[in-house]
Amino acid sequence: MSYRLEKINELIRQKLSIIIRKELEFPQSSLLTITKVETSPDLKFCKVFITVLPEHYRGTTLEILRKNRSNLRKLLQKEMTTKFIPNFNFLIDEQEVFATEVDKLLDEINK
């Protein structure tokens, strides 16, 4: 991955995190974190990986994000000066889920 694309991914992650925090309402006791962003080289598409705690709010959170996708894109366009603002695809970060399962297994082994 090019240095430019890495910088754009990080910029999108930071700006989108701020916009989501300000603009969207999620269930009261839930926590949303954008773990990483992967943008296509042509800057047309973007995968946004998230983690949601507690886990039973994942479906609700993804539904809220997907419903507000176009609005988030418009708000991000105001914050960035790139020629293209990518279309978002929100996904659950499975690496976090896998790491949690490994931690549980290690705790069971140590007992």
C-alpha cells in the first residue's frame, strides 16, 4: 500500500470518527470504534471496519451507520479536500472478535 493511500485511510478514519460521534445517536450503553479504513486505489470505495461493545448492539449499530451512509459521505466531503470521497461499506472487524475469543481460551487454560 502506498504512503499516500495510508495517509488518506488514516485521515478518513479520524474525520469519520468525529462526524459519527457528533451526528449519530446509538444505544446509550454502546461503544463504537473505527479500527481501520481500507480505501481502494482510485478512492471510489472504502471499507470501514468497526468494533461495537457490547456485542449485542452490533446489528443495531450497523443498521444506523448504513442508513446514514450518504449523509456521512456529504459531511466528510466538507471536511476533506480530495477530489473523490469514497462510498462507505461498514463492516465488523472480525480480528477483534477473534482476539477476544483467543483471550478467553487463554484465560481458561491458565485456570
